[in-house]
Amino acid sequence: MSITERMLGIDSYVSYTNPQDVPQNPPPITGLEVLSQADAIEADVHVIHSHLQDNAKGKTIFVPHGTPEHCFAVAVSQSKTSGYVAGDPLMLSLYRINRCDATVTFWDRHAFLWKSMSPKARIETVPMGVDTNFWKPTPSIGKWSGTPSLFTCENCHQIKWPLDVVLAFPLIMEVMTNAVLHMHYVPLDTHRFWYPLMAANGVMYKSFSSGNYFAPPELRNVFNSVDYYLSLVRYGDFNSVCLEANSCGCKIISYKGNPYAHYWISEGSQIDMALELINIFKGDTKPREVLNAPSLQNMSESMIKIYESL
């Protein structure tokens, strides 16, 4: 976003508030400008995701980290393992929301929830943009196996992990005998939970699964090489991976509510979920009219309007 803002005439910079986060010998990124902490405190507007220097000047815009429900769930789970004064993402988010000049979210649903907890706060919704010049239909270097081939690679938090599709897949396998599940980005330290489950219900033998993640050119090729992307984020929320798949022309399946998904399925019983997926794969369920993924320029223009209003 910072690069796009600079292209639109804004002096936009990136600064690392924690010295430990500064990458060593990072590869150059064309158009990206990095400021030291000492210089960053003088900015007119600070857009923050979590931290802000105590002596920072100017206005502040907060972008909450995670859905309100996920913040709450993490707060509860950490309270059981981290001892006294464990990190509480929900309270930290509300602290920022109540003190920043504006809060930005990409979901109307989240804006409603944050506003219900901070009724006097200024909360704005902007489009989540992706680089539509990069994420686009391209020739595949080889279709992924399966008829159909199903792909998912979400960050494996409970709010979007692939547990439901793993539990539903045995029923799908009985009907769609050539279907193959491609499930990647499964954290290495959780394989001891996922793989015994998948071996027990047989999904292990009709899937390819790993802890691998993909560089952007590889991921773009995957979106152009599979039949469906499973974007099973709870409550029908969308995210950047879903938008990248959308921009590549990949058919997306999500829970009800995601405006960028071509098919909606029920969130609940894995039996109902499997039957609805089978209907999609057989062609009995017609695709929805979907929105096109917003561009980085769409997002940056919306952010600039907020900067100028402060």
C-alpha cells in the first residue's frame, strides 16, 4: 500500500517500531521507502497495526489485527498458558480504537462489532486491495491432480483452519471418487494432530498436504492450475488470499457472506457441507455473481481520503 500511495503523490514510508523486526540485508523492493524510528516520529499520520512509539507525533490510524472473535479467542487461550498479564488482543485493540484518530477495517461486519464496543470511535471501512496487475489469469504450467482439484492454504488459526473440510471429505470421496484435496501451509508443529486424523478417516490417501507455503509466482500458478479454492474463513469473511484467487479467475468456495466467492456453503454440519460441495462439483449448483477483487489503488485512494480528513 505504501508503494501505491507514493505513486498517487503521498510521501508514504514504512518504519519498523521494533528493532528486532528490521530484516537483515533485505532484498530491494522497487518504490518502497523505509524511515528510521527517529525520523518516523515526525510523520503527519501514523498507520499502525499494533505498536506505536510513545513519542510519535501527528495523527494515528489503527488497523486491528484479527477479527474481533479471533482476538477474543486468543485472549482466552493465552490467559490459560501465559500466566498473569498475558497478552489480550481484544483489550489491546480496544485500547487503540478508543485512542486513535480513526480505525480502519476491511469488513463491514467487523466495523459493526468494533463500533458496538466503542460507540464514540471513528471506524471506517475501506476496500482490501491486491496487486491486480500481478494476480491475474496466466497459463498454467500443469493442472493439479484431481477431478475436481481442491486447494486451500489458509494461515492455520481456528477461525480459518481446514478442519471442517477434512471431516467432510470422506463423504465427498464416496461420490466424487477422483476428487483430490490439496491442503498446504499446515504448520509443522501441528502435523502430529492433523495427519493421524487424516490417516484415520482416509483423507490422507486422497490428498496432498504439507507445511509448504508458496512464493507469489508459485501461488499465482496454483490458482491458475486448480478447479476450486476453498476459502473457509468463519462467518463468510474474505481475506487477501481469497482476493488473490479471485483476481486470478479461480473459482472460490466460502461460507455464506463472502462477496468474492463464486459458491457459498453452509457453516455447521459437515454432512450438509459435504452434500453442498458435491452439488457444486457435479454442476448442480450454479455460481454466484461475484465482485472483482479491489486493486491496491482502490485501497490507497480510500486511505488517502481518510488521511486528508484528519
